[in-house]
Amino acid sequence: MRKPAHLGRFRLVLRTSLGFAALGLGSSVCGSGVVALLLFFEGSPSSLGDRSWVLGATAAGLVAVSLVVGSLWTAWLQRRTAIWFVLGRPPTEDEARRALRLPVDMAIVSGTLWLIGTIVLGTLSYVLGAGEETFAVALTILLGGLTTVGLTYLAAEWVARPVMTIALKVLPPKDSLPVTVLTRLVLTWALASGVPLLGVLLVSSPPELIGEGNHTASLIMLSVIGLVVGALGTALLARAVAAPLHRLRIALNQVARGSTDVSVPVDDSSEIGMLQTSVNDLVAGLREQDRMRDLFGRHVGADVARHALEFGASLSGDVREVVALFVDVVDSTALAYRTPPEELVTKLNRLFTSVFDEVNARGGLLNKFAGDAALCIFGAPTRLADPATSALAAARAIRDAVRDWGELDLGVGVASGPVFAGQLGTSSRLEYTVIGDAVNEAARLTEHAKTVPGRILASEVVLKACTSTERALWTPDGDLELRGRQVPTPTWTTA
């Protein structure tokens, strides 16, 4: 059973909110814990003696205050984001731009609070008499802060993905990017290698600088921190880079197989987001091309459309030996007078559907409609091995289908001969057509076919060119004096 949309929206908002809360709490507590353990193992600052509890209590108070201040500060910076995300409405461009800064804002808030903590605790250590160890205390806290800020940024990108996906629909990535893949790579390197190795250098420094505690335990702890933080940073980087690239590869494979019903969610504000947008634009362009090709094919015929796409549209053509098939409704004027327009159109559409199906099934082209008549061509633009047989078979099939309906009466004429087949018109408006005596002869035969019982007349030239099996279905109908022709035309018909 499909879940209600509002329930899914509520779960998304709840999951995202809990994610931000866990991120803020976890990053601060874990970062503070790591700093406290390092100072404990090194015994720094050892010179404070019994007064070290003051430093510890102050540090704990700063952590608690930072959690509250950081949460309120971030909420204030992103207050408009929270409103449209909770309400489920699309953001404005300004709101979307602010939402895309969410990971940066969280990193800035975290970094500012850690810097304040470093200054306060470093100053307090000096006032309490830590002396030269003050530098070690401040530097250790600063390194912990850098690690926390880096993880906060990478994790915030992951947690804020639902918010950023909606924002990127309004403000897709363009030339000016708030974050790049290179930025993430550098940040991941700093978390996995830079900060831990700097900590190793700090522990390995002269004893009078950092203290005379258990250096071995500190080095082990720094190694563990490097492994854990490096794994987390790499996992977040892989999720931010590898996962979208995997989805893009799947989408492009579908496009390569001919599918244009593909859409990639744009959920990244870096170059990957630009690539996601480009893929969606590419697929949209292909869909538009398919739609235009389909509309083009419906207007001029699939074969003509394919020919134009392959050879281009120009005022050109060639002379072809074709068979022309002309279909016309009997007494169409009286039919239009006594039939409502909607009903007449329905009947004509049913007729033309049958004409198209039978002609197309035999490789012919329904070239044009002329009111209640239709001209079909066999042999252009696609060459056929036996256009005569195909045209005669199509004529019989069309006549039989119309007889079965009992709605219309028609005449069908079939003639063959050389014609010009190609584009006709102007450079700004073209039409694929055929011009020649065979077309005129087919139209004249159609007028006479309306009076014969079989309702089809074909010239003897067509019958001589068809197969013996098809010819056996036809009988001579005599010679006709066709208008505009000086020589009688031998004709054939079929029952």
C-alpha cells in the first residue's frame, strides 16, 4: 500500500532534523574527548598540579555552552531554510542559495567556537601557570578543532542531502560553485593524514614543549584517530563522489540503450551537480528530438522523415518508377451535407487509418490527404522489389475493410510510371511529393472506379508488372478514355 505523501514528508523532515542534532552533539563531544585524552596521556599541562581541575571544568563548560550556542547560531543562519523545508514548499532563489551554504555555515560555526575555546583554554592555562606547556595545550585543542570542523563539513553534506536536492531544483549548479571535488579531496587528506601526522610531530617534539607523559600511548591514539577519521572521511567522500557517479553511469547506460525516460536527481553543488544537470539536459534534448521526429513522421510519413534526416532537407529529388494508389470517397459532397461534421470526421479518420495500415504494411507511403481523398506511393522514397504487387494487394485490402464497415463507399485507382519524387516548395517551406503522369492517371481511374462493382481500377501496365498470383485475382475491364489523355487506357478490376 502506498504511503501518504505527508507521512513520507514528515519522516524525511524528522530524519534530517535528528541527523543534524546527532551531528552537532557527536562532533563536539567526540572532538573534545579526543583532545582530553591526548592531554591526559601526555600529562600536559603537568605544571598545573592541583589546579588542573579548573582547566578541565572550564573545558567541560565550554563544550556545553558551545553545543547550545552552536545549535542556536546555526538555526538562526538557516532559519528560512527550516521554514520552507518543514512546510514542504519550494524555496525562492535566495532561500535556495542560503540552503546550499548549510555545510559551510555549520563548519564556520564549529570552527569559530573551537577557535574561541582554544584562545580561552590557552589563556587560562597560561594564567594558571602552565608556562611553556600553554603552547602544547593550545595546539592540541586547535588540532582537535580542525578535525572536528572537517568531519562536520563532510557529514553535513551527507545529512543535508534532502535539503540540498530541493534547493538545487531551484538553483542548479552553474559556473560559480560553492564547493568543488578538489576541496573535498584536500579536506579528506587533511583528516586522514595531515592532522594526525601533525599530531605525531607534536608528540615527538622535545619533552619540555609538550610534557613528559606517555608518548607511546599518545602515538597509538593518534594512529587510531588517523585510521578512524580517515575511514570516516573517505566513506563520506565516496558517498559524495562515487555514489552520484555510479547513478550517472547507470543513467547513461540506459540512454545508450535508447531510453529517454531517464532523470538523475541533482543533489550536489559541485562539478558533480553540474554533470548531473548536463545529463538531464541531454536526456531532455533527446526526448525533444524524439518528439519532433515523431511529429515530423506523423505529418510527412516515417520514410520521408527518415530520408530527410539522413540526406537533409533541400529542394531536390529524382525520377522514380513508382506505383500510385489514389483513394476517394463516393459522392462526398452529398455525404458532407447529410452527415454532422464530427461524425463525418470520425468516418474519414477510420478510413484513413485503414489506408495507412494497409499501405504501410506493404512498404508504401501515404503521401498526402486531400479532403476525403488520399494519395499513396509505392517505390518512393523507399525502393521496393515489387511495388506493383504491393499496391494491388493494398487496394484490395482497403476496399474490403471499407465494405466490412458499411459506412462509406469509395473508388480506388492504381497506375504506374516515372514521376519526380522529392521536396517541392520554397527554402522555408517544403513538402515531399510526387509529380508525374502516373499520379494523374491514378486520380482519373479513381473517378471511373466509383461506378464499377469492384470499386477498383488498375492500369494494364501495373497488372503486367505484378506477380502471377496477384494477377490471377484481376480481370480486364476494358479501355477508358481518361480526361487529358489521347490514348485509351486498358484497365483491370477485381471482385
